[in-house]
Amino acid sequence: MKQTAYTKKVGLLSIVGAVLMTGVPSPAAEDPVSRRQADMKAMAAAAKTISGMFKDPAAYKASEFKWAADTIRDKSGSVLSAHFGSEADSRQSKAGPNILKERERFDRIANDLGDYAVALDAAAQNNPGPMSASMRMKPGEAMGGGPLGTHVRDEQELLAMPAEHAFHLMLQTCTTCHAKFRME
Ligand code: HEC
């Protein structure tokens, strides 16, 4: 494929991103458990980046916000599910044995995570300058998505809510999956 300036830039960004997120390569980086744990750590770092910008809106940079959202988007959904495709048990893993038995629930939570990340990506694209008031939650705005918490029912609703709200629901998605499928 002919490299346009755009694809060159994107390629460079993802290389820099991979280096930043992976850090020092560990000798065990090849096994499935280490790989999925590394992805989880990368998502945690991305979530921290986004959280920092909501805490200090002056630190908001659309490109960094978007990159963090895309990191989570790219590691959610079927990518996340595939990390837990078989019983790759090891002593280092905290994955619950119930994942395979409750596959649909696990996959649905993994997909929800991706939906929130897509909403955050859209917010960054719609707010290239400073963080707008429309990205922030209003004081007293109701949180949550019904009695079961976090399941996304309506994509329009998701894109219409303030990005900060979508971000909180995203973090609840991490917590929901961990509570159910990660062993302490
Ligand atoms: C669909 C389920 C699911 C979702 C969603 C999910 N996780 Fe996880 N996460 C797991 C499981 C299972 C493990 C344990 C993996 C293992 O040890 O093999 C884990 C482990 C982790 C770890 C520990 C990694 C390590 O080095 O041991 C971190 C950090 C983490 N998750 C962060 C996140 C963050 C942040 C999010 C949301 C942005 C998230 N996770 C969303 C299932 C999920």
C-alpha cells in the first residue's frame, strides 16, 4: 500500500505507543497469560491518563485522550475475549475458572468495554480544543445504567451522554468483570 503522510503518522504513533505501553520486554512476554496481563496493564495506564484529564481539565489533550481511548478499544471486545479462549492456566493467572462456563456474559462485558471506549474516542474527536463543558458530568447527574449497572442498551444514548459519564461506566465495567471473573 502506498504510504500517505497519514498512514506514516499513524504507523509511527502506534510504534511509539507500543514501546511506551510495553516497557521493558519481559522474558515471559510470549505466553498467553503474560500477554493478557500486559494488555490489562496497558488498559489501566490508559484509563489513568483519561482520569487525570477529567481531574485536571487543563491537562486535556484531545490526541492523548483519543489515543488512550483507542488503546482500550483495541484491547476490548473480541481481542479481550480471545485472550481467555482456553484454559491457559498458570499459577500466575488470576483468571476465574468460570470464564469458560459463562462465556456469553464475559464476552458481553468485554464488548461493553469497547462501546464505552468508542464513545470516548468520539468525544475526543468532537472536542479537538480544550475540554468542553459538554464532556463533563453536571453536578448531581444520575450515574449508572439501571439496576444491573453498566450494560449498554443504546448506542445513541451512549454517544449523547457526557464523556465523563461514559468513562465512569467504563470503569464500572472493569470492576464488574473483575468482581465476577478475576480471583483475588
Ligand atoms: C471481560 C472481563 C474484563 C474486563 C472488561 C476487564 N478486565 Fe482486567 N482482568 C480480567 C481478568 C480475568 C484478569 C486476570 C487475568 C490473569 O491473571 O490471567 C484481569 C486482570 C487485570 C489486571 C492485572 C494484570 C496483571 O498484571 O496481573 C489489571 C491491572 C486490569 N485487569 C485492569 C483492567 C482495566 C483498567 C479494565 C478496564 C479498562 C479491565 N481490566 C477490564 C478481566 C477483565
